[in-house]
Amino acid sequence: METVVVFLTDGAKRGEILRYAQSSKMDGDKRLKLIKLCQTRFVERHLAVERFLEQLSAIHLALEQIATWQDRRSSSKATALLSAISRTEFLVGLVVVERLAGILRPLALALQDKQLDLTKALQLVDAVKSVLTEQRASSEKEFAVLMRTVECAAEKLSVEVRKPRLPEKSVYRGNAGRDLSTEAYYQITVFNPAVDLVLQDINLRFGKHTQLTASLSKLLPKKTVSTEWSDVEPAYEQFKGLLGSVTDSQVKAEFSVWKAMWRDKPKEEVPTTAISSLNACPAEIFPNVHMLLKVLSVLPVTTAEAERVFSKVARTLTALKTTMTEGRLEALVLLQVHRDHMPATSEVINRFAASACRRREFRLRL
């Protein structure tokens, strides 16, 4: 897919052929530019797959026209790509990826949010895992819907939906023998492994976070009223080094008072997130609970914020500025991040003018 997008969009002549194919195969509101697969932003990857699937017939027509060119290099590559996207395996894989990316898209959008805390993120992760588990449990029903999409796409491309040549036995997964239908074959060999792999990857990425936040989240007022100290103790044992010189009995007693404070509160007044719970916990009265809630609030969910900082550093530390000191680099990056705190230009000029004696007065008169 990435090779096809690059081939059709990196040349002016090929791009013109693609636009002509779009105008003949698609409505005006769907003639959107193809997007390359972004290496860092999953949201854009889903959009790229979605647009590729929508414009598949136009892409097929464009490759057919390029394959007839006299230019041997372009025509041979177009012929190879045309053969690749006309295979049933490619169509099934494209439709399956589009479905899975659509399920993961809300989670990907949420993980880019600067205000997302760990508890809220893991609730969304559990929701996504639940949907994927349901898809896996009813894989025959779910894949039957996807197979109808594959058949419609194949009909537009004048391609026959068929399974490849099969071996007698399969030792790595459920045997997809010759007696299986085309739909059952691709369900066993494509859809089921794809869902299993996504679930496995989510468990690997968020497994430790889940264990860590399981005990810390018990400090949230909505959960504290039905929580015992034994549920919070694992989090306390892990982070008690941040609490200073306090005894176990002091923290346990403080937790009991914190729990009793929210027992009779109306539900609409009870905080539900880590940030709101931290704001409702005075550090002077509950110093230990406040510190544990602060840990829960600042635990990183993803590396999105760090990647934003790295991107700003890469834009700032150019080849012309490689000799600047670390302090100046940090100052420039902070100015990029906190643009709302930047002083007015006149204040900067006046401060610079007052820093030393000068032959000419150039302070701004406001």
C-alpha cells in the first residue's frame, strides 16, 4: 500500500493520471489526496488506509493507464503494483486493517490528549480490548460482513475472490485445509491472527500500567468508599519512598479518614478522575494521600508529550545553532512551548537597551 501511494503521488505526471481516474470513478466530495503511512501518528495511518480503500477503483484505473506507457520503468512497476493490489490476499488484508484501525482510532486520539490521566486511559483501553475480544469470539459473523466488503471491492476491480493453493497440513494454526470455503480460509489465516496480534500488543503495552494503577486508582473517591487498606497497600509499598519519614500506621489512619470523608457525599460531588481528586485533596490535611494521587495524576500514559518536546528540539537545534549552550537551547524550547507567557517585543527591547550604556538611546516610548 505504501509503495502504491508513493508511486502515484511522487510524480507530477502520475499524479495527474490519478486525479483523472478519481474524477471518472468517484464523486467530487470523495476526491481526497492519498496520504502516506505516517511512522509516528497512528491516527493518520488509519486515515491513509481509509482513503486508500475508498479510492481503490480509481487507483486501479490509474495503474492500468500507467502500465500502457512507453516508459519501461514506470510501466513495469505499475504492472507489478496492479497485480499486487488485485490479489484477494491484499483486498482481505486491507479491509481487515481498516476495521481494526477504526476500533483503535478512539484510543489513539485519546492518547494524544495532554490532559489524559492514567486511570481514564486504562478505562478506554479496557473498552477497546472488550470490543476486540467480542470480535474474536464472534469471528465468523464479523468476518462475514468484512467478506461482503471484499467481494464488492473485487467486483469493482473485475477480480475473482479465491483462495491460494493450499498445503495438506498446517502445524502453526488451525488447519485451513482444501475443504474450507474461501471465506473460512481467510477468516482462519488473516482475520483471527490479526485480532489476536492486536490484543497481544495492547496487553504488552498496558499490562504493567494496569497492575500499577489497579491499586493507586482505589484512592479515587468514587472507589475509596468501597475499598479496604489491603487494596491500596501495594501502591503504598511501591511509592512510600516519596512520602518521607512516615509510619505505616499513619498512612493507614489517613486513608481511613479520607475514606470516611467521601462516604456520605452525593454522587455528583464525588470526583471521578485523578486530577479532580488531587484538587479535592488538601495537602495540609492529607499529605500522604495527596502525594499518592499526585503520582497517579502524573504517571505517563504514552510517549506523545515527550515526542512533542523532541520535535520542538529538532526544529530549534538546527545546523546554524549547533554551538549554542544547553541553557540557551532550553530557553528557546520553553519559548516555543509556552508562547502565551512570552513578553511583549517592546519589553524585550527596553530591557536590552537598559542592560548597558549605549551611544544612542533607542528605548521605545509608549
